[in-house]
Amino acid sequence: MPIQFQVLGAPGRDNALLAEVHTGDAVHRLLFDCGEGCVSELPISVVHQIESVFFSHFHIDHIAGFDAFFRHNFGRPDAPVRIFGPLGTCDVMAHRFRGFTWNLVADAPGEFQVTEVAPPRMITQTFYTKEGFAVAHPGPETPFRGWVWEEADFRVEAHLLDHGMPCLAYLVREAPRWNFHLPAVAELGLRPGPWMRAVRGEERADENLTIDGKQYALAELRSRLMRQTPGESIAYLTDFRLDNAAEERLVAWLAGCDTLVCENNFRNADRQLAENSFHMISADVARLARRVNPRRLVLFHLSDRYTANEWREQREEVRTVFPRTEFPVAWKL
Ligand SMILES: [Zn+2]
Ligand SMILES: [Zn+2]
């Protein structure tokens, strides 16, 4: 499983999503939102390894747990902490960083790169622990082309939604993978072996490759023996109003998405409450899921106005339209 994930927090309480992208060489840990108590559920060693935090928006239920993350990472020696969010993120984070006294950190490591998406551009400011986070060092503005972070093996795309203010949905999308098509390998009379590393491009090789005493052109071997498969993907969607325009844009953007982690704040009966607070009801979530057609839909961000039985009914409201709907396994609902 190249992408593993864990919804943090309990039903009816603050939540967050931890996604782990396994590339073969490394594990990239990405945190989406940071509700109260969410980070405390993780081993400290894992908290230290979270590379980036992606905020949807800054209602208190999505950031109340940030201090726990910050406390474990403010002096991180080996890698900067990256933080992403919608318009206003630099300002919110600057205040957050400065909400503590920093008189003993002059020699401390620690670098926070904060990026806000303000289409058509992204703005980054860098803060240093040794400066007590007092200075927002402006970085270059970059055009926003649909993603906020990119590595060789995956990227994190962002999509602007309406929550009465800008709110970001995220999509972690692995790059396509190249795999050996074993029937084609057998057809050439070859046995799997170390030569595959050269064909995969994992080690330097000449234009020609000798396997079992026979010479092959490397380019031809690649085109004959390797097939491309799409990478995995996981989307994080929370706190927005699904009008027709947003639905069309989301369906296009999320095409091919494997796992949809989506809020289910309100039951169908509470349409008015949902509208007032720029949220969805079960029917909206279900309709979106049916059109996107992921391998699975994971519901989270439930309202504490409901009982556990009502949450189960709420899940059924979605399941009748999109059967592959579940709550996070740990919730045991
Ligand atoms: Zn909100
Ligand atoms: Zn919320």
C-alpha cells in the first residue's frame, strides 16, 4: 500500500488526517488539519516525522491541536516544517508562533516555511526559531498551478472551495508507476534478476544491456517489458458548500481518486443548519461520491449534536446512494 492513512480524533470531536506516502526509498508523512487532541494520539517519533501540515481553513476545530505539533517540532534540527493553507495562513501562523516567549532559543535550529494559496499565486514566508519567529522572511511568489507541493513520486494538489471564506481541499496524487509486465518478460525468454534494476533506471546502464550472455537494446527492453499503472491517490475534503459549480469542478478534479476522506457534518434532516454554516448534508456527500466513484469513501467530521445511533443512520443515508462508505475503522461505529 503506497499510501496509508489514519483519521485522527474521535467521532463528534475534532479530527485530522495523517497520510503516509511510501515511495520505496522513504515515507512522507503529511498531516491535514490539526484538531484538538489529534496529534497526541500519535507516537512522538511519528509527530517528529510529519513533513508538512496542510490546513483547510482556520476555524478553531481545525487548528486547536496545532500547539501539540508545534511543541514537538519547533526546534526540529534536520528538516524544515512546511505549512500550507488558504489566504491568511501566513498571518494566522505568525500569530500562533509568536504566542509564546522565546528567550532561550538563540542557538536552536528550526525553520517553518509557511505557504498560502492566493490564486493566481502562492506566497511563502519563512520563520526561524532562533529569531523567536519575530521576522516573516518573504520568499518568492510562485504561480499557483493546482498543487502546493511536489516531489518526484507524488504531489499534493489543492482546490479552493467556499466555506463562507476560502477553504482548501487537498488531493495527494502519486506519480504513475512503471512495473514489469511479467508475461512479456517470459515471452522474451528472460528470468527476473538484477538486470531489472538497469531497465527500471535504478542504476546507470549503457545503451545496450547483456543478460545471460545476450545483448539487448535498453530502450527496446523498456518499451516491451514495462507498463505504466496510475499511482494511488487520497483526497481530503471538509467544510464547504457544494453548489452546482463546485460539484462540477470537484468531479473533474477528483477523477480517478482512490480514497475520498470527506466530512459528513449534517444529516439530511438538517439541510438548513448545513446551509447556514456552509457545510454539506449526507445527500450532498453521497451525490459527490457517486459521481467521483472512488474505491472507498471515508466519512469524518461528524457533529456532536447527534447520538452514535444517529451517526450510523447518517452513514446509511450516504450508503444507500454510495455503498462503499465507511467510518474510520478505529471509531468502531
Ligand atoms: Zn469550518
Ligand atoms: Zn469544521
